[in-house]
Amino acid sequence: MVLTAPDPNKVGTIEDAIADLKAAFPNDVSDDKREGYGGVIVSADKLLEVASYIRDTLKFDYLSSATAVDYLGEGHHSNDHMEMVYHAYRTTGGSALVFKAQTDREKAELPSLVSVWRGADFQEREAWDLFGIRFKGHPNLKRILMWEGFYGHPMRKDWKEAFYESEHKPFDSRWPEGHVYRAEELNVFGSNVKYPSDIDLSRLTDKSESDLYTGFGLGVDMTHMTDENGIQTDELVVNMGPHHPSTHGVFRMVMRLDGETITHLEPVMGYLHRNHEKIGERNTYLHNIPFTDRLDYISSMGNNHGYVLAVEQLLAKGAKYTPPTYRTEVLRVLMVELSRIVNHLWAIGFWLNDLGAFFTPVLYFVQERERILDFFEAVAGSRMMCNYMRFGGVFADLPERIKSTMNLMNDRVRDFDTMQFLQEMINERIPRTIDELDEYLTNSDIVQSRSKGVGYLSAEDAINFSAAGPLLRGSGVAYDIRRADPYSIYPELDFDVAVQHEGDMYARYMVRLIEMRESVRILKQILPRLEYTKGESVTSSFAYSGKIPLGEAYGRVENGKGELGYYVVSAGDKKNTANPWRYHVRAPSFINLTPLGHMCRGTKVADVVAILGSIDIVLGETDR
Amino acid sequence: MNGIGFVKGMLVTLRHFVNTYVDDLRYGFRKYSPDVDNFETRQGTKAEGAFTVQYPEEKLAMPERFRFVPFLVVNDYDHPEAPGKDWCTSCGICAKVCPPQCIWIVRSNDPVTGRPVPEPEAFFIDIDICMNCGFCAEFCPFDAIKMDHDYELSSYDRTTNHVFDKQKLSKEFKYWKTIAPTRAVEEMQARGGWEHKDAQKAARRGGADAGKDAKREEVRARKAEAAAPTAAPAAEAVAEAPKPAAEVKAEPAAAPAAEGARPWEESHDQREARKQAALARKAARAAKKDG
């Protein structure tokens, strides 16, 4: 496939596309008329054809998010059903074409879209795992976050977690009769844990491991395996992780090797799974903000941003709320760009660790990160778990001074003027570090020989696999949400989309390097804006018990690791709700792993570690 | 591919290596002396070389907004009128806004009328669950709960030490002024004075205040009476010297006797019994209200 400009006759607004779609499938596509909803509903049996039409004819070639929603019992959605929600985009820019397919709750089955977008692979597995929707035609429909043998589908509305207390927070037991107890002391195996009635708990055996290895062709008849020289050979299955220093956390890869060459690789994840989304649905909208910090904990500011954007979209549907002021947006962009630099410094540093440059480069970059985190700490209160953004505002304006006071416990004191600190950082220190990084690594022979041509992902594959961020842009697709589907004040800021065409690890490194420079460019434009918006209010008017109007929203940002999206549904029997009905995180770290097996095929074992590092994942976000 | 890029890279490493020693030579032993004047430079934007802080010999003072496990603000212990009085009115907003739901509050009720008294009977924070988000401090309308700067909370036994009760959580208002001077002033301006909002309201009302104080005393006496059968000596102390200070000190003795010294150590049955008692009390109150 050659990337050409889309056919001008076919490209238009989303309305045109929907009209086109309805004309092509008059009986199977209808508008989603529920209050606060958008997009179209596609009948399940035609889903595959409609999806192909959307991709090939309407040119929505990028499937951003595919997720399920369980509509059970609430008055607003009278008949219970499961729903898959797809967000497709054009890589040339523009907003989403949202299409949905509904199915029965009890016998949930839908056609798989993996044949249209391979990026749907992990996302459909997740929907099967957590919601129990079977995807007909999926090549490898296994659980992905829970283990095989887990009983039930935890994101279903009628599933209750082990320490289940009540449907929604705040819990009644906390106030006014808040007699404390520790949840650990409750019996986990009480009425909340479900397992099949015929099972004997004392005789449980876990078959998931052997099942996994079976898929890798263990027990092949090795007498029939000879290489081109006629030498008898055998393929070897190697398990790497979850406790392996190079996997950036508890991530596991099972590989089949022919000598040192990888013939098949399958990522295994979920070791850090905590069902973030279920927690999110128990939480109120406000409660979720600090929880988003814990997703990609390297760039928590960006996580906050995506979530507040999604909820602000919902608020704009009719709640009483003041939209963010200009200064709020300026502060948000300041924070997000700083955390993008942090993220890329971290990513490049640890990628070098994976290449074998053990900890020397990464510590140089971490030193710069320290300064930025000091700034976050002084402004937001925490170095990594920033919890800075609010609906329609931010936690607080910049302090006058980055200042600490000596007290009995801690004696080493610092005191800087905030604006001066920022100016020195943005104009001198950060650019100097980036230049040094460039001098240090870009032309290094070792870096080049290890990374050039390794881990190749072509442009069309990158799009088809729903890759995002530096992985997508390193493959020559100039798709950056800040430009393609702009949010906040990015349209008025002057910056370029970093793009490299080689599609290998080196290209991804270069994308990160250029992107850091572009971030500095943005930050330099932010500084004067900070000066002249001084004094504007930045506080949120959202009350702690604030309600959100009915509807759905998909807020997405270009985070350091790629497209981070939040699909939030507010539904209930009343006009508005305090708790999200559905809270889904489109995690770039998770979906970017879809092409890992594809990229690693044919490379050497030693490169796998580096290829994984070049994707740049954080397990907090992958496993959620 | 001639090795020049690699050599250039090594020069960067060398530069970093040398810088570390330049820093050492520049400051010598003054680097770690108790009256550090170079710390700010070494940790600021002009820093070069090693940036490590020699923890625990050197401890970074936290910026004002730093947030760690919250504490409850009480009046200074040398406060002229109400030493050690809780600022918390047990309105429960912090417990509701807490994302991991780690705050537990028992609202105190007047034992005779059953009406809530604006003071918590018990207040617990499970610090193992607390995620240090700072929402409780942000949404507290009375500035009664604040995020602390003391981050050294590790202990040898998490099962007993990590549920902080009111006594352990309470810190003087003075302390808040030392760790966050700027914010304390900002909040004072918003409140209109250094005192608690309610105290100011009472002061503004002037004459009416005396009656309210008398009523408070009355409630206190009644509370002491209610606690008397189980904790007679402590309750007597409260009854005889109905000063707020005495009450704060006596409470750990009086309240736990009624509620169990360490509620998190109770057996399931005890907890159930207590829950039933609470429900019965609630039902009685409701009945009274209806009747």
C-alpha cells in the first residue's frame, strides 16, 4: 500500500461520512439517538462489511479504540445489552467516526474485526476477558489481563470484587458511624467470590501455562526438522519474564526460537492488573483523577489531562460549569510538555539500558528529570502522582516561589523564584541536556549499529496495528493528535510533528529526540503566555459531589507514549450521575504491544529487549 | 561508522566525570557541613556534577504544597481559650471525597438529645490505603485537615501501627504555620482571621457566644456522664475539670473504653455487636424523631 492523499471525493466531514455509510447500508446502520450519544449503531451481522467499508472507502484507516460497555438494568437504557464501541480516525486528521454494535448479554457474540484492523486484536481479547463477549473469527481469543481459568468477567455490572462493599463510592460505612476495620481482615472467600459449582477448590490445577506453551508447538517431532544444510534442528521455547530486569516491570514474553532467531513471540501481561476500570466505575468522577496518575506513572500530568478533557466534554452537554480559563490551558500545556520531556528522557535512557549502556546515560537524563519533578512537587504537591488537573481548572496556580521551609524533620532548604526557575530550565538547562544527549548518542556507532534496521514496522502496518505515538511516527505516519485532532491551546502554538520514515528503533529514538526539541519550542511560547495571563483564575468550580449530564465522551491526548484516550459514559435513571457508568482507558502502552510479535519475528533474542524498550511501555498502564 | 561518534560520546561521559570532582573541589567538606549555603546552588538550575542528596544525613525540606498522609489541625496547646480544640466539625466531606476511602469518622452525638455535635468522636486514617492525593485538604471547608510533610512513616508492624487514630493524627495549628507559611497566611485571609471559622462566627455574634459555650459545656458534662459507668475515673476527671484541654487528653481514655481500644483488632463478633448497637441507636433516634 502506498500512502497517498485520500480521494477528495470521498473525504469530507464526519456528517458526510455517516451519510455515506447510511446510504451504503440503509438497513444496517442507524443513528445513535440516545441522549448525549453520537455516532451510528451497526447491526451485528453486518459489522465486518461495514468496518471494511469504513476503512477502505471512507478512509478511516486508524482504529483508535474498541471497547465494550455493559448496559444492565439502569432505567435510561431500558433493555439490557452489551455494546462494542469503536472509534475510527483518518490518519490525515479529523475527528472520530464512532460506530457501535450491540449484542445480547447472555449470549454475547460479535464478529471480530481483526481481519480489518489488527489493532483490534488485544482490545477484543480484553473485551472477551473483562466483558465476556465472544468474537467470532478472532485468531487467538484468550484472556489477556486475567489468567485462563478465571471464572467470570469482571467488568460486567453484576460481577463483584473480593472486597466488595457497595456499588458506588462514597461508602456509607465511613461516615457518620465510621468504625474502622481493615479490609484485609474480612473473609475474601465470602459471598463475593464466584467459581463454578462443580469445582473442588483443594484440587485446583492451573492449566493456563501448559496451554500457553502448547500454542508454541512444543513436542514437535524433531526428526523432521532440518535446516537448509540438512542438519537436524529443534525449535526452542524460551520464556522471558515476568521478573526480568529488561521488561520494564512485570511483563512476560514467550518466544519460539530457531537458533537465536525468533520465529514466534507472544506477549503475556496482566501481572499488574488491578482492574483500574472497575475501580473507576465505583469511584465518583472526581475520585478518578488521582487514580489516572497511577496509569503511566512517568507522565501523570498527561493522564490527568486526557481524563479531564473527557469529563469536560460531558460537562459541556449541559451541566452548570465554567470552562477552563486561558491560563488554565496554558498551565496544562506547560505541565504536559514538561512531562513529555520527562517521558522521553526516561524512555531513551532505559532503552539504552536495554541496548547495554548500563545506567550511565540514564542517570544523566534522570538528573534533568529531577529538576522537572522538583517543579511538579512545588506546584502540584507530588513528584510523580501529580493529581494536578481538575474539571474546568487545575489544582492551584504556580506558587510565587519554589520554596521549602526548614522544620524539625528536614533541614535542607531551597528557595527559587518560580518564573526564573522555569526560564532557566526552559531556555538553558533542558535544551542543553537535549543537545548533550544528541551529541552523546545520535552518532554513536554502537547505538547506530544496534538499532538501525532492527524492529522494523512499516507505515501501513503501524496504522493497521493501531500503533500510536513515537512508534507510529517513527514509521513515517505524521499523526500527532495535537495537530490531527487538536485540543487545548495547541492550534495557536507553533511546533512541528516529529516524523521519521525508517520505521526502525533508531527512527523511534530520533522521533523522541526531535519531539523533545519541539516540546522546548512549545514551552518557550508558553513562558510569555504565563506572564500575561497572571492573575486569571485557574480554580475549578466543580463541587466534590458534582453531577455529570448523561452521555458519552471520548477524550484523547497525545501523551508521551502515544494516544491516551478515555471513554467515559455517564448513564443512569436520573438526568445526571455522580459515578461514571463506563470508564475506559485506551492505553497506548497496551495497544502498542500488539505489533510486538510482528516486529520481533526474524530478529535475534538480544534485540527483543531493545525492541520492547523502543516501544516504551509502562506496566502500570499496560495492565491497568 | 568510524568510531568518531563513539569517542565523542565517551567525551561526554568524561565531562560528567570531571564535573563531579570540580564540584567536590569547589565546596570541599563544606558540601556536607551543617550550615549549608551551597545546597541551593548544587540543587538548582545551575547545578553541575553529582546532584545526590546524602539521605538520611541530608534531608530535603519539602516545598509547601508537598502532600503526604494528612493530619488534623487542632488549636495550639497554649491557646488562651480552647487549647487543643479540634478544628474538625465531622461534616464528613473528607471521607466522601477520599478516592480510596481511607478516612473513617465517628460523628459525636449528644447522648441525651441525640443531635450531632460538631466534633468527631473518633477519626481514623488507614495510611496503608491513603494515596496522598490531597483531596481531603482541598475540599475541607474548615481548613481542619491538611497534608503533612513527614514522610518517614515506616514501621515494623503494619497490622497494628498503620491505622492512625485521632490522637496520632492531631497536630497543632502552629505546626501547619511552620511547614506551610505562605498557604497558612492565604487561608487566614480567606477565613478572615487566624481562628477557626466557627470561633470567628461566635466571636462576631458576641453575646450569643456565651450561651453557646455554656451549651457546649453542658454537652461535655453529659458526655462524661454517659461514659462514666465504663470509665469512671477518666470521666470524673473530665466532669471535675471540664476544660477542653482535659477533654482532649481524657478522650483516648474515655472513648476507647466505650468503643474498644483498638477497633481494628477486634474480632468479627465484637465488630458485629458494635454495629448492631450502632444500628439500634440509630433506630432509637429515628423513632424519637418520628414520635
